[in-house]
Amino acid sequence: MYQVVPGGAGGTVTNATPIKQKLKRDARPLVVASVLGLVLVIAAVTAWCYYIGSLRKAELLKTELLDLNKDGYIIRNQAGAIVFRMSFRSGTLDLDSCSKEGEILSCGRTSDRKLKFFIQTVFDNTVQCYRVRWEELVPSLPVEHAMTYNVSHWYGGAETAIQHWPISISGQQAPKPFVTSDIYSNRNGFGGILERYWLSSNATAIKINDSVPFHLGWNDTEKTMYFQARYHDTPYKPNPGEAPCAELSYRVCVGLDVTSIHKYMVRRYFNKPNKVPSKAMFRHPIWSTWALHKTDIDQEKLLKFAANIRKHGFNCSHLELDDRYTNRYGEFDFDLAKFPNATAMFQKLKTDGILVSLWTHPFVNYDSENFHTCVERGLFVREPTGRLPALVSWWNGIGGILDFTNPEARDWFASHLRSLRSKYGVSSFKLDAGETNYLPWQFSTKTPLRDPSTFTRRYTEMAIPYNERAELRSGYQSQNISCFFRPIDRDSVWGYELGLKSLIPTVLTISILGYQFILPDMIGGNAYLNRTDGERTLPDRELYIRWLELSAFMPSMQFSIPPWEYDNEVVEIARKYTAIHESIVAPRVLELAGEVLDTGDPIIRPLWWIATGDETAYKIDSQFLIGDDLMVAPVLEPGKQERDIYLPAGHWRSYKGERFDIKEPLHLTDYPVDLDEIAYFVWV
């Protein structure tokens, strides 16, 4: 039966059953739409929840101006610019394991293992610091972070054989132990003066903690420095009884400018000297027998050398009797064949007003009379088992090296120095070597050393009783020894590899590392035949003069090749510059030296010290400041009697009397500087 239903399109007619079927067919799109809508709502809610969770996670992984991600972190300055970037090379953090409590953001896993990781934020006035620690829980796994260095200029670390300012990195180097080394004999090593500290032009500084078994590598293609902690295949050792689980911990601090952040780091984290060495060492030259006489020194030559100092009208802080005054290395008595009457010699020198210091070292050669004594008493560094003394090779032979972690060895060495002082009136000592590369790769000491460079620190402590006039060439956490530190020997050449051009970058570097009482190497260098620019055994005359002029503006001067070995003109130039050093340089340096005890600020300063926002100043390696008001620009190129000079903005007066009142930095192009001149400018 059909039933007529009014309405519809022409009055649609259907019976009961067909009506129900049609209704079902018409409802399907509505159901699908409803389900789809519900899915979309759920998806939207899920996306919103995920978004909110992501925001919360992102907020969790931020701490002040630092953003953490699974592969590393970045740090921004107050203006929002990225100033520091560190990548994790030894693992990827599992961010779901991270949590934040107060100022500490910590994580407990990488993608495949457990670890302990945290970053703690410390805000101190205008400085933002981050304490970072990554500790592996699996023994023998290394930790490695990679710092990107191409966004700024970097300074610090260590003296090197080829020294540049700022640091110039070339090639690729797998991480190797960051320990003190003699870079004269091992030119690819890190130098004898070394600290785990770097500073950048964008007001960022990083200091590696003392507890880290620290290795440094780099890649100039990737523009990264590798900071690694490991105990495998390395002279670093864990504490006795501890598993060799590596820990890389350090602090990164960001300030307003490069000078202020460095001041902050030095005041907070560096040792400071507790006294100023003898004023005479700042005022008058030190004279050494080494470059002129090498190991052929004897009594007659020493007395003649001293007489010539007075004959030619020079002052003398003290005269340094260098290598081979003893019969064998490791002995302390004078060789009677070379010094038949040492007592009378010292009396003569004292009468003439000449103080004498003696060269010494930590080695006792196997043919020395003292070798057997040291073996019997256990005074040497030992091989890894600790049962036998370790034989080491150094530049004057083979023997044992005294274990300065052993109080008995320290006392034995110190007693011989005291005896020399008591018997002859020796004023002080030049303590040579002390670098860890002279230790065996694996070694044992009386007091276990986690960090091999602690050996250097223990050796430098032997200078403390003599620090009025003592000289050291190695240093690690040794800034408070309060004596003069000498960069490694220079060759008699012009270039950046241990030559004249390396002198300013090296002095600036060790100044940034906290060593302010600096004795540059001998004027003119070592004068070795195969490493000397010049036709004779003497360094090139022009090189010698330019070296002399530069040394006159350093904290102290040291002659070894005496000026009278050349001609009267060189003698006159030497008199002129020793007088300038005494009258102009030394008073400023002594005033600054007194301030070092409190501040640790460098005496010899880079140009950016007073021009913190000046991109050009960050790169200048041939000019320097003494304090804030004396700027020096030596000639460092052969055959030149002019040079380009960069004057920071300010009020300057040149050594010629010219006035420069400038609101912007000024380039002086081809500024004339005669052979007997050095350009310097005083702030007025």
C-alpha cells in the first residue's frame, strides 16, 4: 500500500519499509561527519596539549640566557646575540630525563646510557655564569664537548712554539693531554706556562675545573675546539680506589665586555702573587752567560764578562751563571777544572757589586755521584709499579728526575741550594725545565698525581725561598710563586716560531693566564748556529737592535749576547734603552706590579684592554700597552724603518712630541721609525 505524504519535492510517496531504509542511507554522511569532527577535535586537543607540553619542555630547557638541546647548548648575551656554542660529541641527551629545580637543570640519560649531567646558573652583578658538568657512569668512556670558535677571537690556554694573538688554529688535532711541555724540543706540544682558561672578544670566558682529566683538540675546518675528559691512553689518573669514570666540568661566564669579564675571572678563580720581586730586577738588566758561552763557561770567562758590564757603563741586577759549572749534571759543587777557586771568584764579584744567580734543574744524570744516593733514598720519580726509578732523557743526557711530591726529595734538593747560598753568597737560582713531558708517559710519584701538570706546580714551589730574584720557565697554577717567569728560549730569528714576532703574542698570552712578572728571553735569542738569522755566530745586527728596543718596554730586560760583541753604535743604543727602561718603563711597571697583588690585572696589556668594542684592536699582535697609558709599537720586520700604527681613540703624545687628540681610532701609515728608535705613545 502506498500512502500520500504531503510536502516534499512534488509530494514524495513511499510506504513504511522504504521510508526506514532511506533514513538510514541519509544518516551515514552525518555519522561520518560527526566521527570525523570528533577526531579533529581530539587531534586539535592533542596538538594543543603537545604544544603546551613543548612550550613547557622548551621553558624547562632554558636557564636564563642558555638554551639546552639534545646535541648541545647555546648562550646569548643580554642583547640576545649568540656568544657561545657548545656541542656534545660523546652522547645525545635524552631530554625526557631532564628536570629543573631552581637554578639547576639536570639530565640523567643519553640516548643509550645513564649519566650525571647538570647546568647551574649563577648570576653575579653584571656577569652570568654557568657551571656545566657531564659525568659518565661507565668506566673508561670519554666525555667530549666541541666549542665553536668562529664567532669571535679567542685568547689564552698556553704558550706555543708558533704564537699568535689572538689564537690561530690550523689543521686537525685529536684531543691530547693538556699538560706542560718543553716546546723548544717538542714544537707541537703545549708550552711550559699553561692554564685551563680561554677568553673571547665577545665577553665570554671558559675555565676547565682542576678535577678534569683534560685533553684539548681542534679542527680548523669545523672551526671547533674539542674539550675532552678521559682516563684511557693518557697520563691522567683517577684518585686511588676510584673507578676511571670521566668527568668534564667547567664554567662559562658572560659579561659586558672582554676586559671586565677577564677581570672578573682573574679575581675569582686565579692565584695571585703575594709579593713583588726585587725592584732591581725591574730597573736593571739581568745578564746571562748562556747565549755567549753556552756550556764552555769557566771562571776566567765569567769574571771577564762581569768586568765588561762595568767597563761599558751598564747596570746589573745580577749575573746569571748558566749551564755546566759543575762536573756532571745532578751535582752541586763547582768543577775544579773550570772554576779552580770559586770562593775567590764570588768574593771578587761581590766586591765589584755583582750579585750572581746559578742555573739549576730537576735532573740527576746516571753518571753523577748523586745518582746512587737518590736511588737508595727513593728520591726519583718511579716507573708505574713504583719499585724502580724511571730513567728519563733530557737535553743534557739520561738520568733520574727528582720527585717533588716527595718531601724527602724536596728537602734534599733545597738543602743543596741553601748550601750554595751559604758557601758562596749566591743570590738566587734560575730553575730550568719542570715540564711534564720529561716525566715518563706512565709514572709513579710519592704522592699520586691525578693531573701530571701538578708536578710542574710542585717544582715551581722550590723557587719560593729565592723569589726575590728567582727565574722559572714553567708554571701551572703557579701565579702565587711571586717570582719572574720566563717564556721558553727564543731562536735568533724574526718570525712567529720562537722568533722576535712571537714575543708580544707570548707575553700577552701568559699575562692573560695570570703571570705578570715576566722576564722575556735573552735579547737576540739563543744564537744557535742552525737557528740564527745572521752571517756570523751572532744574531743579525738589525734583529738584535729591534729585539733590544722591544725588551726595554717589557717588565724586565735580559742580556746574554752583550752589545759590545757588535760595535760602539750598538753599545750606545743599548745604553740609551737601558736608560729609557729605568726612567720611563720601570716606574710604571713597579706601580702596576703592586696592584697585581690585589687585582691580578696584566702589566703588559693588549690594545683591546682600553678599546673593548674595537674589532681592529682585537687582532693587533705587534703593539701593546703598559698599564692603560703607555702604548708601544716596535718595528718587527727586517729592513724596515717605518711601520703602520693603530692608535685607539683618546689623547696621545708620541715619543717625538706629536699630539693626537682623536675621537675615533686612527691608522698612522708608514710612520717613520729609525733603526735606533721604537715608537711609543703616552696618554695625556
